Amino acid sequence: MLRCHPWLLATACLLAGLSSAAAQGLFGAPPANAPADSAALPKAVLPPAENAPATQPGSPTAVVKPFYEHAGLEVDPAQRGHFTDPAKSVLDKSDALRTSGQGECLDPNMALDNSEYDKAEIDKSLKTIEAIKGDEAKVVVAFVVAGNPHRLEWKFRKVDGDWKISDLLSVTGEWALSQYQCE
């Protein structure tokens, strides 16, 4: 008998570019106030990291992983090479605001959905799923901190052959990096 894992079906559907309505049938509806583009995000539990295929070097998932190994990398100017617009513009404006002494615009734990960093807890619960369609990709990340589930979507665009982060959206916290006005 053929055995099918639900996460394989979810991945196939994401890669096939299912409509929002079809995706909702598989994954459930998004939160009431979630960004409109998040309708196709998985609502179900993502596959455990230990059961997921090995991460390919240079893949979108490989670009995302360090942000969960070292808190605050997303706001580190040394990491800006991993970003493209609109995310890069927001991060650059945030850097300018901070260096001018006018304050902070972004939370330093955006990759953690602004939750406390508990590496052991994140390592234990972190799950990812990647979908690539042409020169665009998404990595959905799910984890639990202090008993609270969090889910984020990292959007990518291929730039000169490399995957660059174009946006970061919190499905749980209902925010998007591209929507910040750091001026």
C-alpha cells in the first residue's frame, strides 16, 4: 500500500501554486487579520526538521537557518547582503535611524516573531517548508517559544543567481517587514 505523508502533499501543493481557496481546504483558513498573501500558508503542523530533506547549500532554507541560530541577525548591517528590496530598504532606513541617535524602528527579534530567544526550545520545535516557483521562493518557519506557537513566511527573490530575502511576514503577529516606515 502506498504511504503518503501529509507534508509531502502540502509541499507539492505549494510548489504547484494552488489557489488560496484550494490551499485553505488543505491547510485551514489563515488568522482573521493575517496579511492577504498568507492565505496559502500551512495551518497544519509542518514536518519535523529531522524528517525533512537535507538543506541544500545556497537554498532559501539555508539562507534562513542562521537567523534561528543567532538571534538578531536580521538587523545586523553585516548581514544586509542576504536581503533585497523591499526588505533591504526598510533595514537600511532602520540602520540610518539608529545611527542618527533617533531610536529604534525594528524589534531585534523579528525572525523570532518578537519573542524571547530560547535556543534550546527553538532548536527542539523549529520546522521549515520551502517552495520555489521560478525566481521566487517562500520558506515557512514554525516554532514554539514558552508554549506559544509562531509562524513566519520568508519571501525570496533570485538576484544574480543568489536567493535574497525580499520580505518577512509574521502570520502569528500579523506584521510584515515591508510595511514598516523607518523614517
